[in-house]
Amino acid sequence: LKQLGSKSLCPVQSLSPTLAAMQFALAALVAAVALAHGEATLLSAGVKGCGPQTKVCLAGFKNAAGDLQFECKVAVDGERVAIKPSEAGNGAKVCGPGHFHFSPMQCGGDKFDYKKATTDVDASATTTSCQEVSFPYDMSCYSIVC
């Protein structure tokens, strides 16, 4: 290590053992809090009252054989999710229990309930498979109540 006069450029060498131990303890505490926050975020992501099997699947494109290709998203209770124009008229697949609301209105604003279509799947029903839902018109937004 290089030294400037009598001072070392490496500050760790100049720390007392007690101060170094305190720094280590503080770093460990910060890491533990960050880890706990990350686990809590993972546990609550996409759940908020919905089980992990509750999903909405939308199709924005077809494969070479002309079959719709559905992509599923885990439900978040009460969250409004925009439907892309490429997905708007293809219907949906709903998986798991919940009240699935599809609206032709945009997610923002207070008109979500206008002409919405609802599919209810009871928690006592078989919820391990998905049900196909056809739309009477193009939809712009959906929401699930678990």
C-alpha cells in the first residue's frame, strides 16, 4: 500500500477493531432488511388476495397454424390492466377463482363499468384449469376481484 506521509490510503487499516465490527454489523443489518423487503415484495407480488392459480391469459398473435397464442399474467386483486389493441378482440382465458371483469373502456377514468362483461369462477369450482371467454366486442381493460 502507498502511504502519504504517515497516513495510509486504505481507511480500513486505520479503523479500530470495535469500529470495524460496528461497520460490519450495520452492513449485515442493512442486508437483512433489504432481503426481508425483497421476500415480502415477492410474496405479495401478484397475490394481494388472489391465489397463484388466478390468472388472465390474452392472445396478441397467432402461430403459423393460425392458433391464438395466449400469454398469462398472475392476477392482482382490484388492479386494472390494459388490454393491447392486438389482444382486444381475441377473447381471453381465465384461470382460478375470482370475478373477472372485462371492459371496452380504458383503465383510467370512471367509465370502467360501462358495458363490462363479467365471468365468475367460484372458489368451490374446479379451478386448476382455464376457461375460455369470448368478448361481445373489443375490450380495453380488465380487472379481477378475488
